[in-house]
Amino acid sequence: MAETGYCVKCKGKKTMKDEQQVTMKNGRAAMKGKCPECGTGMYKILGKK
């Protein structure tokens, strides 16, 4: 799906690697993946659908 997110380690927007859609405790949808450069975990909260 090629979601983009913010990497706090690289301090910039990157395209997530190995992303998967998850549901948070409050019921909202989010994408979870890794930064392609440094491997840090990335998280993006998705809008309501």
C-alpha cells in the first residue's frame, strides 16, 4: 500500500517498509511499519472511515 509516515530518528517523511494495518485500543485504525533507512518503528494514525 506504500504508506508514508514520519521517522523520528531520521527527522523526515519516509515510505514505510513491512507495513500492516492495526487497530488501537480505542478502536481507531493505524498503520505500523519500519523506516527503510534506519529500521526504527513508525506509526501512522489513519482517519475515520
